[in-house]
Amino acid sequence: MSIHEECGVFGVISPQPGDVGRLAYYGLYSLQHRGQESCGIVVNDDGVFASHKDLGLVGEVFGRETLARLPRGTMAVGHTRYGTTGASVRSNCQPIEVNHQKGRMALAHNGNLSNAARLRDALELSGAIFHSTSDTEIIAYIVTKERLSTPSIEDALSAAMDRLEGAYSLVLMSPQKLICARDPHGFRPLCYGKMADGTYVAASESCALAAVGAEFVRDLEPGEILVFSKDGVVSRREYCGKVEPAPCIFEYIYFARPDSVIDGVSVHAARLRAGEILAKTYPVQADVVVGVPDSGLDAALGYSRTSGIPYGIGLIKNKYIGRTFIAPGQDHRLDQVKIKLSAVRDSVAGKRVVLVDDSIVRGTTSGRIVSLLREAGASEIHLRISAPPFLNPCYYGTDIDSRDNLIACHHTVEEIAEIIGVDSLGYLPAEQLGALIGKGCCCDACFTGRYPTPIPMDTRKDRFEQKLSEKRS
């Protein structure tokens, strides 16, 4: 069990046929940090859909020839995946495509439905046959079913949202429209922008808009549905304001790129504030502040500025390897840390080091990083974490499905410091989470246990695979 990135979604609609598939490709490259299991693009050429999806990174799945085979069109949707429901197999790659009586549809989803098991059971009892084990297919089924009795695809999506619980930011493409939706709590980010030629672009993060030359317009509000078509942009707000917004605080701490702005808050600025809070809460005499690349760097800078301790480059990351969390299995994870990070001896040898990182899950990776610095000659290491301790599972897309392997559930802070091998350890106080984004409304359930929605009974990522196995036996 480990934490993984979220999925990334991307959509584009152009007033004239063009190379929208390539735009989606560039957008997905900017969202690669949100998922490294698989990716896919579906292009709409006058109602005819063409797609390519597979397991792997964007650069591995889409080579020059593959991109060239995608037709020109007026719309495209793309997705980069780390799945929190369903195994890492090709059948779970997105976007999901559906060909039904009222036309075609392609759907890309970021998030996790907390009522997925209940919805899937009801659909199967009504005769639905599933081809994947992801909760995204559940959404596609419900939207398709509602479309049979509603006048438009956006009406069908609105009706479907009445049955969905949990986290979902969606980009949906029909033959004539591109539709975006964000769940009423706004757990996961979603925004849109506009290009000079009138092309509209939607994406999980604003960094993807900048990558394709689109000017940021705004974030979707929690519960909002946006419909893009040849007639312009229409906002539907029937689900807005029904519940208190609860954006995931871990987006700001870890998931999102620092150059993104989510709901008006700079991710970079939020991480700087985390470092400032840590410096004030856990001051220490030290010679250098070092951040763990990449998501610990901004907080380390904030710690340095507030404490007056010089900021130093103490760890170098191999830019050609994915995040540590992606590797399956403990042996792989340890090997990847060795390949991924190396210590800069001149920066840390003989020095008292403040090491800043974004989180501790098991403690294994943190212990290995501490060992690297010890081997490079650090005389003291004081670890500061820009998040509170993980104490609870997440049901909204972060892949923490059990308390069993969370080190903070079984050890005190002092014990964790001893296990990891640091001289002192300080976590961001949970009561300070709101200060990171300047507002009190956020989802911090993985730290506090305060869940905005009902808790599901079965949280296993492979619960649908297990269910199929149980049926066969």
C-alpha cells in the first residue's frame, strides 16, 4: 500500500477541424505527474471517434507515428491514469468509449466514487455487463442509461450526478459537445481556458492550459456542469452550493504541479506557507535546509526564508524516472530510491540538516533518504513534513485504502523519528491546514477522519476483481 498520483483529464473543442489530438498529447504531458500507469486520447472527427490508449507513460504510448494516425478533428479528450479502483490493465485505460442508441460518448474521469460498489451491484442486477473494473465505467453506464430518457447529453449527465457520491471531475465528449463537470464537494480540480482562435481547453490543472497556449479563464465551481458547443459555453449550476465545498488539501501539498493555480490558490504559495508554518512550529539550530525533490522543495524554501537558515541543494533527482510511489512492491521501491535520488556531499557533509518532505507513509522511503544524507556526511538530520500524519484511508482518489501500513497509526512521533533515523521530526499541525489555502473548507479526512460523504464498506482497489474471482469460485 502506498500513495499514488491522481488521474489527469484534458479536453479540447475547436471551431475548425485541426490537430486536436496533438493538443491533447501536449496537455497530457503536462499532467503526467498525476498518473503514470496508462493514458489515452479520443479524437472526434465530425462525429466519428478515433482513439489510442495503452499502459505506459505519455511518451511511450504516443510516438510520432501513433500521433500521426490520429485524424484531424474538432474535439478530443485525453486521460492519464493512476487508478484507485480497478487493476492496472489495458481494459481500464481511459477515456472510456460508449456507442449507444443516442450516439457515441467518450468519458475521462479523475477521482473515486465512494458508492461505486452499490451502484455497480444495482447496474449488474438490471442486466449491465461490464468490460472493465474501474468506477469510470459505472459513470458511463449511468449517463448512457439516463440519456435514453433525457433530451440532451448534459441533461443525462445532470441526472447521473444525482446518483454519484464521492470525487469526480469529468470531461465528456459527444458527437457535438464537450462537457465538463465537477462533483458538488469539488474534491478534485478542474478548470478551463481559451486560445486565440476560439478553441476551448479544459484540464485538471492550469499548468496544462499554459502548455498548449490557452489563457486561463476560471476553475469550474463545485457542482458545476459546463457545456461547450458551436453555440458557445453554457454553465449549469443545479448542484452548486448544495453541500459545503471540500477540495482535497493534498492537491496543494503533493499532487498538483507547483506552477498550477487551483480555486484561486497558487500551489507554490501554499507549499511556501507550509514551510513557514513548520519553521515557526518546529524551530531548530541547523546549517542548511534541504528539500526532497520535487514536492518538498517549495516547503523547504519557505522554511529557509522564515528560519533564516540557508537553503541548499542537498538531493539531486534523476529526471528520467517516475515518482517513487509508482513502483509496485517493497523491493522495487527501495531500488528506485537509489536510482532516483543522490546526495550532494558538498552541501551536507559535516552539517546540521533540516530535511523537508511532503509526507511519510510507511517510513521506508524516508528512512532511505535519511541514509543517503548520513552516508554523505550529514552530522544531524531534522525531518520536517509539510503534511500532518496519515491516520485514515481516503475514499476520494488518494490510494490509501487501509490503516494497516500507515506508520503513524502504530507509532508515536518520537518512535517514528527513531525508526527513520532522524534527530527530530515535526509534522504540519492539522489545525493549520486551512492556513495553506487561506480558507477553512477542505477535505482533510486522511489526516483527521472527518469525511464529507458516507464511508464505503469495501475500500480495496481490486474489489471488483475480487468480486469476479469469488463468483467464479
